[in-house]
Amino acid sequence: MKKVYYLKTCSTCVRILKELDLPSDFILQDIKTEEITVKQLEEMHALSGSYESLFSKRSKLYKEMDLKNQNLTERDYKNYILEHYTFLSRPVIIIDDAIFIGNSKKTIEAVKTAL
């Protein structure tokens, strides 16, 4: 499977997609207009090893809800991601059995190498 979970309204996601110039066999899913399903999140979890690694601690809601001062479990991370799309660290790029999470330079370089 070749898939990208991203936000069309996120300038960083748009810039990264432009930079990667992905082949046409990639499926792009704008997580704002097409919500992440439980099955999709569980597939991401199987590749990443944890829901926390998929969770964005830079989300505005994370700060507003004061989640950093709470002791969150894997179940909490999963539920928050399913509850609101901004809790997913973006973009999430899946190439076969490899998952790349977030927008760090290191992550994007790893995607380029995998392509």
C-alpha cells in the first residue's frame, strides 16, 4: 500500500507533497474531509508500534485541553486521534510495510530514500 494521510489546509503538508513529487500510485487522504477510520488507525499502529508515535503534541487542542499534564495511555492517544483529526501527526506516509510520521527533515529524507 502507498498512502499519505495529510491536511490540504496545512502548508507544511502541501510543501512536503510538492517536494516529494509522489508517483501516481499513491492514495492521498485529506483527513479533514475524509476521517480516519478505526481500521486505518490500527493499520498505522501496527506499522509504528504505538499510538503515541502517531499523536501530535504540537496540536492546538493538545495545549487547550492541557493534555501534557495528564497521564495519557495508548488507549487515550488512539481515542483522541479518532476524535479529532488534528491529533494525528502529519503527514503520515505509508510505503508498503514502512511508515513515516511527521514533517522533520530526517523523516522526509527517509521517505525520499524509500521512494
